[in-house]
Amino acid sequence: DQQVKQNSPSLSVQEGRISILNCDYTNSMFDYFLWYKKYPAEGPTFLISISSIKDKNEDGRFTVFLNKSAKHLSLHIVPSQPGDSAVYFCAASANNNNDMRFGAGTRLTVKP
Amino acid sequence: ETGVTQSPTHLIKTRGQQVTLRCSSQSGHNTVSWYQQALGQGPQFIFQYYREEENGRGNFPPRFSGLQFPNYSSELNVNALELDDSALYLCASSLRLAGASTDTQYFGPGTRLTVL
């Protein structure tokens, strides 16, 4: 059961522009959401998270927005840099975080 | 601070064999989770260990089993390997604090298992 969906398998953006990665979820019990970045031959690296009590969390160039009514979250990267090129996974968990669900990932390419 | 490490990096087995994958937690972490990532998909939760006890399990059969040791390192064992078990196996560690509802998981580089 795909409880977390990333419907865009890939995204290409010009350096300096904004990258927007989207994620939808179906389980209303999810209360903690994370974004991970993955380079080839490495494990996913934690990027940013948001609790369901918030609708926005910002960390430098990265901002995550949560729309609970739409069961939708997005990651904004601005300005995008070539080093941001990677696969981005959205993840969600409920209550005690012992079963984190991941989306299939979106491959971001930032062109110089 | 040492990050999460996994061994081996690559492994080739044949159908019906058994395999053990190992994970060393990040220093100070007490919780380990294991994930299976098939090609083109996101990681799928197998199970989690907290203070040496299983603390949640995903939709995987009993032939997937695990252990967590007093130093919080962990093993994933898979018996009777099937072709569909070919995947990247990721270990993630975290620090669970009493009363906390969430903790951020930090991943190792994974073990690539190929079953022939």
C-alpha cells in the first residue's frame, strides 16, 4: 500500500532557480514528515523535517511546507545548486516513528 | 562522531541460502531500523530494534529476522533467500529519548544483496 507518493519521478531545474518537490500521503495518522537526499552509492541523508503541528519549517535554502487538509507536503530549494542534484525521498511516520513510510523518490537535476 | 556503517557493501547469494547483514549504529544512538530498497522504489520498513527488543515490524515474512546487541549494533538475517530479496538493505540509527514521539533516523550506505 503506497501511503506516501511522489508522483514526479524526475525534475530538472536551472541553477539559481527554485526547485519544488512534491509529496502526497493518504494516512491521516502521519504526524511527522521528513525529506531525505540520496546520492549514488550512499545511504539517504536527512535534510529537513516537519511536525504536523506546523505548516512550515525552514533551514537555509530548504523549506518544507505541510498542507494537512490536502495531505500534501512540498520541499522548496532556493536557489538551486548543481550539488543539489540527487534523488529526494519524502517520508512520513505516525506516533512513535517505528514504521517510517517512504515515497519512491524524485530525481532532481540542477543544470549549471 | 562515527556515522552508521554497514557490512558487507556487496553480497551475492543463491536461492535458498541464508545471509547475515551487519550494522554499527552512530555513536550514542540506541535504536536501529532496517529497510529494503528495491530498484526504483523508496526504502520499505522491515523492523526496528530499541534497547535490544523488536519495536515494530513491517510487512515482511518471518524469514527476515534481526538482533540488536548491547552496544546497539545490529544484524539482519534472511533465511531461504528468494530472487525477489535482491535489493539494497539499509540500516538507520537514531536516538530515542524517553517520552519523545519522534526521532530522526540516520542511514548507513547500505548492503547490495544479489540473489541468483
